[in-house]
Amino acid sequence: VMTHNVLVVDDEPKLCDLLSSALSQSGIQVFTAGNGLHALKVLEQEDIDLVISDWRMPGMDGPALLAEIKVRYPQLPVIVMTAYSTVKNAVQSMRNGAYDYIAKPFDIDELDITVAKALQFRDIMRDNARMRAELDEHAQFD
């Protein structure tokens, strides 16, 4: 089974810990970052399959991080966490390209399902990209 790498971005260390232990139980390798800029550094160094990011953070916030990820890593799914479970933030983030959102405080089961779906989506995108590359190679030989 392929291990997935998930990056959790939140300025609350307690929440990062909580998410890390929850996701690790599903056999996921978890990386954490305290803010958007730190998250971008991790993305440069690690092969991340999914980003789970808080919406409100000091410095580079969730929306700014999402925008940056969409430019640099368009295939990378991002799940946004919003404490003020205002539907407005969630809808805004989806419009801006987030894969999904989770309202805080969240239900661990719901988190697991959302993460599993996002990782499945990531795998499909990867397979498609690989197949497309193979097709391109065959086309060149014809």
C-alpha cells in the first residue's frame, strides 16, 4: 500500500498534534507547518499528496496559501479548515480551488472520510498524468 504524505498547516500546535495522531492511525505520514510560508518550504522539500490548512493564520493565511498552491502545484488537493464554520469562508475556498472543507471543531470520522476521498482523488490525478505521459511517448514513436 502506498503511503500518503499529508501536510497539516495550523498555528495551533495542539491542533496539529491532534490531526497528526488521528491521521497517523490511518497509516498516513504527517508533516506539520505553523503558517503558510513554512508550509511552502515543506512542499518544496517533501512529496506531499494533500494539504489540510487552517483558514485564519497570522502571516500568510489559508486563502493566500491556497492561491499559492494552485499556482505552484495545481494538482495538489487542499482541504480548508474553518473554525468560524461560516459557510461563506467554505464556499469562497471551494471557489478558489479547495478540494473540500472541514468545519472546526471537527468530527474525526468525518475528517477520515474527507481525507480518504481527497487522497483517492490525488491518486487518480497521478495515474492520469502518468498515462498521459505514456501516451505522449507512444505517439512520438508512431
